[in-house]
Amino acid sequence: MNRYIYFSKAIRISVLLPGALFLLLVRSGCTGFFSAVSAIAVHELGHLAAGRFLGLRVSSFTLGLFGADIRYGGVVGYRDGLIVALAGPLANVICGIAVLPFLPSFAICGFAYAALNLAPVGVFDGGRILRALLFCRFEYRTAGTVYNAVSFSALFLLYLCGVFVLLCTSFNASLFFLCCYAFFAAVTEQKN
């Protein structure tokens, strides 16, 4: 079964994305929908701008359920990886501060997306930041062990928060599903 819609060899969109966007529109209304989609777009543009600034070439761009997966060609060093990973949340925070008086729902969405992405879970920016910092400082085996322990512990705590939100908010399962996605993406990433 094909999981992506291909617009070119380098640009793909998850086949689940249109359905997820429709559910977001129905559940959140137009304001919530446009705030969430705009916050995600600003975040990903931050990553792309940092990569461009560092001279990295995008080899593939995949739009998924919870943002984009941007792959760069060649070897990306830990320093460059750290800068690119920090650029997305930083773009959300800067843009959120700039528009807070005018568009508070967009600003709050951007702040929340940045905070979630800074969680030290492997598939989020926080996990990439943690990986870059650990592998720059420690030998490979120690860094990998610490990275896996912190990443899965943070994911477990996020999962517990998702269950709590699920039970306390009349079945708002978004954080719970996000945790399931992060877990399966982390397991898949470990195998590759």
C-alpha cells in the first residue's frame, strides 16, 4: 500500500494528511485550522531557511500528519543539524511574539507547537538537538545509550500526558495519537 502522494521524487505528501486536515477543520473550526496550519508552515520554513543559510541542499521534503520531514543531501554535521533543528521552534517563537497582539490564537498555536517540538523525543526537534549535543560531547556508544534512554523516557511521559488529556477532556485524543505516531516513528528510525 502506497503511503505517499508523489509530486516529484523529492516532494511527497502522506495520503493521511488530507483526512487529518479535514478532521482538524471540523474539530477546531476555521480559526483553529488556519492557526495550526500556519504555525506548522512557519516552523518548517524556519528549518528550510536555516538549511539554506548553511548551504545545505534539500534532497526530499515529505509532508506528514504532524509536520514535515526535510532530508538534506550529503553529510550534515552535528553543528549544522543543531542549528537547523533549533530554527523551527525559534521561528515559531519569534513569529508568535510578533503577532501576539493581533492574532493571539495563531501565537498560542505557534508557542505550543514549538514547545511540543522541543520535547527530547527522537522524531521531534528536541530529539535532534539532544542527539547533536550528546554525539558532539561523548563517544558513540555512551551518547547512543543516553540518547535512547532520555528519548524513550520523555516519550513515555508525553504518552502519560496524552492519556490524562484523553480522559479529562471528553476524548480529545490528539496528544495520545501524536505519542503513538512518535513511538512508531522512533521504532522505525531505530531499525533504519
